[in-house]
Amino acid sequence: MVMEADPFMLIEGMTIAGLAVGATQGYIYLRSEYPIAHQILNEALAKAEAANLLGENIQGSGKTFHLEVRLGAGAYICGEETSLLESLEGKRGLVRAKPPLPAIVGLFGQPTIVNNVLSLAAVPYILAEGAKAYADYGMGRSLGTLPFQLAGNIKRGGLVELAFGLTLRELLEDFGGGTFSGRPMRAVQVGGPLGAYLPESQWDTPLDYESFAAVSAVLGHGGVVAFDDTVDMSQQARFAMEFCVVESCGKCTPCRIGSTRGVEVIDRIVNDENREDNLELLNDLCDTMIDGSLCAMGGMTPFPVKSVINHFPEDLHKPVTEDMAS
Ligand code: SF4
């Protein structure tokens, strides 16, 4: 939305960030699935260059900053900063071991800062209005605003930009209007496909990073997906492992192999094959992935799985129907 509706906010934020760290070259890494954003960004960059707001000797300041868009093929893992750098260098999006941090050895071996669009787009406002004006939004250590994306089984889906601190229930009811189906809401996944599923008992949690961490959940990029009472949470747990199988970069064993074994173990649980033993195995596997994965992909896949084990255990203990047995 930022890139398509107000690309100059991002260009200005990146230029300020570049000048602040002494960088002369910036890259916007964009997934190829966003051709409209690509076109609008390129037009905005051309206009900024023509107005000497980018390029050599910006506005006679003696400062130089070049900015270009690079397209990625759409791998989820290329949102992780080091595989993003690999992809920018024209290689497969494989996660790099840290240290060294990208700030020391980053793109093409140069010191590099990597930030998301929302952080960089917030910079012009902070510089224009002052840090206090920005900090007036939000609560605790979560300051400013976040655009929440309401999706799934929700009456009024879409993007709502709010200051941190509202409760999840207020977001779901006041802005989302409840489920689209009109049936009772049962589970809400927050923070993207690797976010935990929250049961109703947790919906009064304030939408800020610290409060979510306290209930073993993540706010992430603010994605919120609602499910009504027809959802089968065992299949949602399976989906998390399946997603990891598809999107894992394959560098480390707990994620690459663990996710495949995770799908198999969940299938055995659902089919009532040594259910108790396999539940214990699934818990162990989740702990191994959390502790042993190189990056957040493998480290966070267990979040949705564990939330199903802890908050929706009845869906893993369902009697086997004839359909399932076959
Ligand atoms: S956790 Fe997964 S995505 Fe991350 S480095 Fe290991 S294999 Fe790659």
C-alpha cells in the first residue's frame, strides 16, 4: 500500500537513512508478484532523480544517494535479511550464518542496513514532527502505529492503521465486525503464517509486541486471520509444518527435515496411530526446531503448532471417522 499509494514516503525515508549511515546506494527489494508497485516505484524514482532529490550532489548538498528497485522471485525466506542479501547478489536465497551481522559484512561484503518498508516510511514523519510526536502513539516499548491486515473469516476485512495498544478483541469486533459467516469466532492467527493461534481467552491481549510475547505469540507484521467454529485446528497445525516444508531454504536440519517429519507426525496423530506417543514426539520436535534452527523460519514454525497443542487440544484428539481412516 505504501509503495503503491505514497512511494515518496519510502524514497525519502531511505534517502535519510542512507545519508545517516554514509551509504551512497540503496535497494528496494520487491517481490515480483507486485507489478503495480514495481511500475509506480520506478516512475517515482525517475521523478525524484529528475528533481535531483536522488543521485549525485542532491540539491547541491554534496551528498550522493542512488536508489533502485530489484525484483525477487517471491520466496518467503527472502524476507529474512541475510537471504534477502544473497538474493540481491543474484544467488539462491540461502540464509547466512551470523555473525558477521549485515551491518558489518552485508551486501557484496559491504556494511549494510536492512529495514522493512514500514520502518523506513516512518522516518520522514519522525524527522518532520519530532520523536515525541511519534512516541505519542502506542504503548510501552511498542511506539507508533501498525497497519493491521484483517483477513480470513471476517465481515470487514482490509487494512486498519492503528496505534499499538488496542486489544485484539476490539480490532476483531469494532473494526472487523465479527465473522463473515456469522458463526462464533474460534481462533485467530496473528503475525503471519508462522504466528500463534489465539483462543478467545487471549483476545483481550493488547496489540503490542511485548504483550504478545508474554502469551507466546507474535505480532509480527500485524497480519490477523480469523476462523469460525468450523475450523479444524489439527489441519492448521499441519499447514504450518507444510508451509515450512515448502518455504525452508534447506540450510539447516531442524527446519528442512523437521518440518517434513512434523507433517508426518501430525498425520499420525490425526489418524490415531500411537496418538499419545506421537503428541510427545511432536512437542519434542517443536522444541528442537525452536532451539536448533538457524533462523526464525524454523524457529517460529512451532509457534502455531504449539498453540494448537496448548489451546485447541480437542482437535488433536478427535475420534477417527471412516473418512479419515480411509
Ligand atoms: S531455519 Fe530453515 S529457513 Fe532458516 S536457515 Fe535453517 S533451513 Fe533455512
